Amino acid sequence: MTVISVFNQKGGVGKTTTALNLAAGLARMGRAPACIDLDPQAQLSAAMGVLAAHGDDSVYGLFQRSRPLSELLKNTPNGMSIIPAHIELAKVETLYGKGYNAINKLNASFHIERASGVETPWIIDCCPLVGVLSLNAIFASDGVIVPISADYLSMSGAVQISKTLQALEQVLKRRVPRRYLVTRFDKRRGMSADILQTARQTFGADVCETVIAENVSLAQSPSQQMNIFEFAPSSHGAQDYEALLAELLADGFIKSA
């Protein structure tokens, strides 16, 4: 069982796109992944066609009534499942504070899931803020993927996340494995090459060899409630996410079945 979070403090970097298409790639392999949408904007939920009518039917039910993760999962037609988000998630920090019990809520629930022996891979789409929700994801995760769109503000956000992860090591008593993924890469723009070079200089071997090229199909597919493999299976976007998944499996970042 592998739990992977996708997180950057800046929006528009391909965070939800990466969560959606990594999960879809795992589903194509017969791995039946489960997703958690931890963003009150519920973009991953919408892209997967599963919206929660009430907060209690979303991941908010975990915080509000300690509902088991397995009870909150909703199936989709394409071999994936998701615990959707709801706007009420925005109230979690105000209602439950930032104490250890609040930020360890998801991790405690995963301990129960692991005890069941089910080898489900989990993908968590985080909200773009360092707060109770994203800390829950980091505490529960075996690894964090940080998408960096090929621009300087996104790179700055990744540096801040690196500092946050380093600070959390003292609390977690471990180093959270991470991979920095350059997205929206356009080889025609010099800035894309500059960002990739800067990322490799800054984060070294934690930078994915695979880059996700700018691709219109990746932008369009969520609006059709489809992943890239359904929407445009022959596109460069599909090829890039297939290559990314192969890389993450090959180096053990995502455990093989």
C-alpha cells in the first residue's frame, strides 16, 4: 500500500492533473487506485464525476465524525474510486485547530486501512496551502510529488515546500520521500529549460527525469470528466504521464503490486 500526495503552494501547476492521471495510469494496470480530494475547491472530484451533495459524504466526514475511509469511497466507472471534497472542508482548521490530533487524523485512518492488508495505492490531491489539510496529507504519505510548472513563481513555491518538509522531519522522525515534477514544459521557451535546470540544481536526484509537456488535451480532459488516457490516448500528455508512472514504479517511489 502506497500513499502519495500531490502538493504545491501555488495553483495552476498541474497538481490535480497529475493526481488524476497517475491514478488513471494505475487503473489501466489493474491496480484499482483510490483518490482523496483534500481541496475544498473539489476540482479532482469534478474531474472524476463524483461530487458530494453534503459535507458528511466527503472527506469532511472523516474530520467531523471519524467516518472510516472505506465508508467514504465512491466508485467511478473506470476502475478508480475517490473520497470527494466539499466546500465545508474549508472549515476544518477553524473548527479543529492545528493540534497533533487534528493533523494526524488522516494518518490514523490509514493505519486502520493498512491493518486490513489491502494493497490499494492511494493518491491525495492537496489544497494549495500549508495548513491542517495539507499537513494531514504529508503526515499520512509515503511520498510527496511536487509539480512545478515551468515558471519562476512555481519554482519559488517548490522551494518553500522543501523547507516545510525539512522542518516536519523533526516531528515525523523520518524524511518524507519527494519527487519534483516539471510540468507545462515547452521546449520552445528558454524559461522552461531554465526552470528544469534550476530544479535539478536545487533538488538534485529528487527531480523526475520525466517532464510533462504543455499539452492542450491535458487542459481539456477534466472538463469532459475524463482522464488523459480516455480523452486523448495518443496525445503527448498521455505519453508523458505513462512515462512518469513507469519511472515512479521503477525507482520504488510507488510500490509495485
